[in-house]
Amino acid sequence: MKRGLAAIVTGLVALAGTGCAAPVPRESASPLAVIAPERQVQVLRERAAAFWAARMEDDEKGQWDLLEPRGKGRVTPQEYASERKGVRYLGYKIEDATVAGYFATVKVRLLFQPILQRVSAPVQTVLLDDQWIRIAGTWYRQLDDRQAPRREP
């Protein structure tokens, strides 16, 4: 009995020494975790460009698909779409993207025109810090909490 227990302990010590017994970090299961940081930034830029292309085309489903799951749980697609009226997007340019762990900021230069009744509003430009979050290896646009109505239970 003692010899069997000693063999098990010896085996476990040997496995621990090779690193086989160490738990695999959850992050490593993510497809993006094994991708070089430069590629992660490129994927982020591509998803941000897809979001702003959908915004320019008034593609509400395209925008909704790129929204973080938490945001989808807080607003309906109709609420999300209705909040984004009143502006006509004329162009965008992804200028920069920085990743800090699971969070990222994408700098987007927007060319837009407010839609006002009976008044021709001038075209404007702004440099926006667009916030993104990586969940299970996929980048999603964060819902701006200041604009999000709370859905009643």
C-alpha cells in the first residue's frame, strides 16, 4: 500500500516537473491569444471598420451584430437603432487602435452631418475614441452607457 502511494506521489512530482500538471490558462483557449499582437490589432481595426461601414449604410443589423453581449442584454435592436438617428454619416477613417488586455480604444475620424428640421446643418468632423472589448477571442463594440436606456424587466 505504501509502495503504491509512493509510486503515485513520485509520478505526480515527475509530471509537475515537466509542466504537464500545470493548469492551462483560460486565455490560451482563445484563438486570438495565439495570434501575434499586431494581428490582434489588425482584426480589431477590421471589426471597427465593419461597424462604421454598417453605421454609414444605416445597416442596423450589422451594427447590432458587432455590439457587446452586455449591450444586447440592455437594449433591444429597435431601441439601439432609434438612439442613432439624427446624424448622417458621410465617411470614417480608422486612425489608430490600441489594445490593453481585453479592452481596446480605436480612434475613428468621422465626417458627419446632423439632421435638423428645416435647417441645413454644416458637415462636421470629429476624432472619436471608440471603445471595444474582447470576449472569448472576439472583439465587440462596447455600448455607451450614457446613451443606453434601461430595459424594464
